[in-house]
Amino acid sequence: MTPGAPITAVEVELARRRRWRRWIVAAVVLVVLVALVVLWVVAGAALRLTDESTPRFDDPVEHFMHGSIGAEPASGLPYKLWAVLPDLFPEAFEGRPDYTAFGFLYDTDDPDQGDLPIGISRRRAFGVEVVWFNCAVCHTGTYRLDAEAEPVIVPGMPSNNLDLYGFVAFLLDIADDPRLATEPVLTAIEASGQSLGLLERVFWTNVVLPQVREGLLFRQVRLGPLLAEQPAWGPGRVDTFNPYKVVSLVPPIRPLTEDEAVGAADFPSIFLQGPRAGMSLHWDGNNPSLAERNLSAALGAGVTPETVDHAAIERVADWLLTLPPPPSPIETDDALAVEGRALYMDHCAACHGYLAEDGTYRFEGEHLGQVEPIDRIGTDPGRLDSYTPAFRERQLSDLFAGTPYHFRHFVKTDGYANHPLDGLWLRAPYLHNGSVPTLADLLLPPHERPVAFVRGFDVVDQDRGGFVAPPCDPDGTAPAEGFCFDTRLPGNGSQGHVYGTTLSEAERSALLAYLLRF
């Protein structure tokens, strides 16, 4: 085009087309950029929804106390909800900001774990951080040598603190509570300082909270009637198999017979598992396989065959093979303990092993780790009867079928196993159902044992063995602290195990002096 010459119609049209092409190119670029952003957001959301991760702990003790075993995806609660339940339901938490009202323990020496108790692990699943039980929740307890001392946390001892019945009953109670509706929960989460973005609020409103309530209502319908039939377990106890029958098996085993419906027993200690390999494990000795026993216990903690973290469980199992109990701090008269050792070797060692003169426990005894028939041991049959042939068949046919972990070794027994007594000073109350508070009481004839006593204390009774357990009146005012355990209720009987009860008072004192050193 010549400078100053008139612009022709053709040139105007060409300029218009060039402008349109630039606009079209810009629009296409913008659409592509928007599409990429949307794709990035959607892909990120998809990755978050499908991501599954959990913290790893190099220290085996930390892994035991806080590492995930895979229970969270199927059984857990979203962490942000867990954190605000004490605010939403202050009456159930006794006004406390944490879970100590239910006997959960906190490791104040490990601030990295934040506000999660020992035995509660975390795992990111389906886009949400979820928390639930691991092995330590039932197998970590505390002791104090006097009431003024700070509690000493002992991994591997039975939890003498945890009121699992009370905690589970609380969750079932709130399943249909208006305070668990979307707005109260999201408001509490925001008020606690936990931020929720727009997309996260939408996800919680439409997916997370509806699934939580649906899961709790399902358990309320399945498990609620069973708990209503049973006496409260009290701290340190659990019904091992019955909840699994009615909640996790598909189809469930219902109805339960009257004989099998009450099977609560004490949490066991899990020290020194290596020497126990091949013994009759569980209270009733129904499996000699450490691996199957461990996996069965993990199912009770909330894992499923689909969510279980085998590597995490095996790592705990390897550590437990050589985990020793802390030595008894109780000092007794040497001469009396020597006399008691002779009595023990005559009356007890064949079934329970013995404590050698150098202080090491010896896993030796003709009947150690074998099942003692119920008609001979004579203790409460509730836990034994709760494990039925029908449940055994379902274990063997259904659980982990088609995998290397398929259960093969469970059996139905006719009694309770003779267990080793290492760490005995930390394992009170005694008998499988925790119905006898002290070792001194266990050496008394059954009719002289306490009818009712307080469970849940951790102060060592250095005279009688076990923990301080004052008498209580089940029909009167509840104790200010602890739980009044009534041996007259189903599953709580303190009869049986009459070994040593015919000894003279002097002989019982000598035997006790030896037992206090275990």
C-alpha cells in the first residue's frame, strides 16, 4: 500500500480478518489454559481422593504406638471430626479437651504426635486424613509406685486404663444426634482453627459426613443390641469375638445364643512373643500360630482383609518377639521368697514356667502353653463359650480366603490355656476375665475372693500384688474414680483356679513373696 493512498475495501477486509484471527487464537489459547487448569484441579482432586499414605516411624516403639496397621479406611473417623468431638459432646468427655475420659493415654514426651493418644494412628484415605486404632491401644498401660508419682507408660502391658465399652457406646449413641449434622460439625471444625476450603466443604457436606453417619448408624443397629445385652466391660477388658460376629461378617452371625453372648476378657500382655511360638494362644488356646493370632487381633482393631497393612503388622510382630517386660520393682524378703519358690516349683511351675534365681523368666514346664479343660480349671466359661464352632468355620472359610494369609489353625478348645507369667506384676486383675484383683486374693478360696472391687487404678499394690483395688458396692453410689466390677454378673465370675488355695496362711505368704518378683 502506498503511503497516503486511500485504503481499499479489500485491505479493510484483510485487516478485519487478521484481527479476528488474533482474537480466535487468543480465545483458543485461553480455552486451552482454562481446560488445563480445570484438568489440573480435577486431576489433583482425583489424586487426593485415591491417595493413601501414612506416616512412617523409624523407631519401633513409635511405630507400635502411632503407626497404622490399616484399620482407618474401613473403621476410622476423619481426623478433623475426631479433634472436635470433645467440643461437640462435652458431657461425654467430662468437659475435658481430649480422650482421657475414656482412658486413652497420651505420651507427653512425644509432642510430635500432637493431640492423638497412644494407639490411635492416622492414614490418608479417599482424600481425607482418618484416624483409628492400632495394636498399642489395647496393649499399652501405666503404673505408679505410689499415688503421687507420675504414671509410667509401658508398651506391651495390658491397657489397664482404656474403657473400650464406654467409647464404643458413645459412638453408637451419637450416630443420630443432631450435633453430628453437617453444620454443627463444620462450624466446630472452623472454630477449632482447622481450615476448610470451598471444595473441601462441599466434599465433607456431600460425602464425608454422610458416610460417617451411615457407618455409625450401621454399627448402632448391628452392635447396639449386643452391648445392651452385656454388662459393661469396664476398663482393661474387651469382648474379643462377638462384636466381629455381628458387625464385620457378611452375613453376620445372629442371633447369638445365651451361652456365647457374653465373652468379655482382659486385654493380655504381649511381652516376649518369641518363646510363645507354638503354644496355645489366646485365652482359650484356640490357635498356635503367632501370625494368625496377630492378624485376628488386627481384625478386632478394625482392619479388614482389604485394608490390612501386613507389612506394618509384621514389623510390630518382629519387635514383640524379644520385647521384655520391665522387672518387678517390688522388694520382698529373700528368705521368704526362697521358701515361696520351692512351693511354686511344686504347685505352679509345670503349668506356668518359673522365675530363675538370676531374675530371668524361664519358659519351661510340662503343661506350659497347653489348654487346661474347663472342668478342671473351673473358671468362668463366658469367654470360652463365646468362641463357637460356627464362628470358627466362618474364620476358616471366609477370612483372607485365596491369599497367603488364609486362616488355617484355629480350633475349638475345651478350656483355658496355661500361660507364661512373665511381667506378672503388671497384669492385674487376674484370671482371664480380670475377676480377681490381686495375687493375694487369687490364693484364697473362691468364696473368700472380693465380690466387687474397683478397676482402672494403676497404683501398684506392693503388699498384695497387682493394682490398688478397693472394695465397692455395685448397688450403691458409683466410685468417684474407676469402675465398680461386680463378679456376680455374667462373664465376670471369680470362681475356679483353686491351685494354692489349700496352703496354710504362712505358705501363701511365702508363695506371694516369690510371685511379687515376677
